[in-house]
Amino acid sequence: MTAPVATVLLVFGRGVTTVGGRHVLTPASAARVRAAVGYVLAHRDAFAAAAAPLVVFSGGWAEASLGAPRPPEGCREGDLMLAQARAAGLSAHAELRTECRSRSTLENLLHTVEDGLLDGHVFGPGHPLGLVSHAWHLPRIRFLARKVLRLRGAALLDVPATGGEPASRRERALHVASRLWFLGVTDPAGLLRRERAMVASLRRRATG
């Protein structure tokens, strides 16, 4: 039996930095774009046959949590990921969309839904949603996708990126904390309130 191909991908940003006064993707963000491009090219026949192949790049400025100002228009994670994908020729194989408001993984998912970027697509084992990020990040994305998108198991397909940065030591703590703080909560407003409280609590522990 042939494994299903995800012809709709959701790519998660990993930060923006400045080099020579210009806003650029962090190496990890760039690695995630390369993973999306590589996946599409490896399955170009499936994308060509799909009714509505789509790649969504989601990310605003995660550094906002550290007090960083909003990047200029066109310089947020989603914008810069889209530019890199277009330069690699990805628009020849799929429609490309962006979500540029998010400051966290939870917001990536919530704003993608709120902006209607996945409207018209029904996901399941035969038509999974591809999640593009680093392997150490994907378990938390899957947990949050279950909360926000009501998708789990084979309805989600991992597309792991490599390179850009080592595994995040903080990620496991965030995953465990998310499972505790989001227990029993599924509505968007409630999830956002819990996330803010969770982040504040983790910061107090780190500085206490």
C-alpha cells in the first residue's frame, strides 16, 4: 500500500534576525522552508495531480515574547519564508499563502484557522495535513493541532526539517507544560489565556 502524500503543508517559523541591518530568517526557519521545498519536489507528481495543492507559511515574530519590536511590513517570518519558497520555484507546484501575525506555535494554528487559510480542505488518513518543522518541535505541534484543528494520528503527517540549530532543550518543558496547562481546554480564547499564564509561570521559575 502506498503511503499517503500531504499535498497541503503548514510550515512553522522559527524566528527572524537581522544581518547588516536587513531582516532575514534564522537558520532554523530557513531549514524549515528547505524541508517544505524538498518534500514538494520529492512528491511533485502527487502535487501536480492534487485538486488544490497548498503550502501555508505561518509566523509573525516569535521574538515579541522577548520584547522585540514588530518587524517592518514584509519582514515577518511568513513573509520571508514565502520569499525563500518563491525563489526556490515552489509556486510552480502549489498555491502559497502566509499567516504573519503569530508569536507562538499555538497562535500559528489559531491564526491559520481564523484567517481561513485551510478552508475547503478536509483532512484524514488518505489526505493528511503536512506539518513542517524540526523533529523536536513536531510532538507539541501535533498536540496543539488536536486541540485547534481536531486532527490526530494519521490525519497529520510529519515533514521534519534538519539543520539550522540543535534540538531545543526548552521544547520538552514546553510540551509537558502545554499538556498540563491546556488540559480540558479547546476554545481559542481559553487556549490563549492558558498560554499566557503558562509562559508567565515558566518565566517566573526561570528567574526565581
